[in-house]
Amino acid sequence: MSSTKIVSDDALFTVKEARQFVSAGVTRIYELLNRGQLEAKKSGRRTLITGASINNYRAAMPFYQPRQTAT
């Protein structure tokens, strides 16, 4: 398995920007934040997702396992 980073660990993304890296909607992003699966920082009212947490979340995603078909 490759440890290729999707984004710079130091980068910060708005919730809407983070959607493209996580392939999820805004509601799902906030669910991941509330579960601690993504980390964020606050800048005034803005919630900024850390690049490191995006990389960690994607690295922890399981690989697709095709079903075994009966023959």
C-alpha cells in the first residue's frame, strides 16, 4: 500500500473544499468531525479541515473487496 499524500499536511480546507477529497457531502463532513475522524481548526466562524486529517482518513479507508460468486 502506498503512503502517497493527497494534500499537504499543513494545508487547511473549508468544509466545502474538503468534500472533494473525502467524496462526501457537507453533512457527512460534519459527522466525521463530530466522530473525531477528521480534525478542524476554527478561524472566526469558519471551520477549516486539516490536510493531515484528510490524508489519515483516506489512508484508513478499507479497500473494496469483491464478492465471491458461487460457481
